[in-house]
Amino acid sequence: MLIVPVKEGEGVEKSLKKLKKKFEKTGVLRELRKRQVFTKPSVVRRETVKRAKYKQRLIEAEI
């Protein structure tokens, strides 16, 4: 459960913004979307290797 301390005189919009930011940091929504679709472990591994190769090429291109 998320708790957002609201200061005296603070607007609702600012409090709502704080709540949304905290909610985003927890990663609940991201995890929920991830669990909706099953991905085989081999596909996940392939994607991580693909991402790592891409990042490595970007780093090498800068040098």
C-alpha cells in the first residue's frame, strides 16, 4: 500500500503527482503487463543478448 504524506496547504494536483511518481517507481503496472503474456525463457535470453550486443555496438561507436 502506498502512503503519500500531504503537507498543509498542498494542492490535490501536487499530491496526485507524488502518488503517481511513487506508483511508477514500484513497477507494479510494468509487472502486471509483463505477467499478462508468457514469454519462453529462451526468447527472454535471446532478447537480453540482442540488447547487450546493441548497447556494446553503441559504446564502441562512441570510442
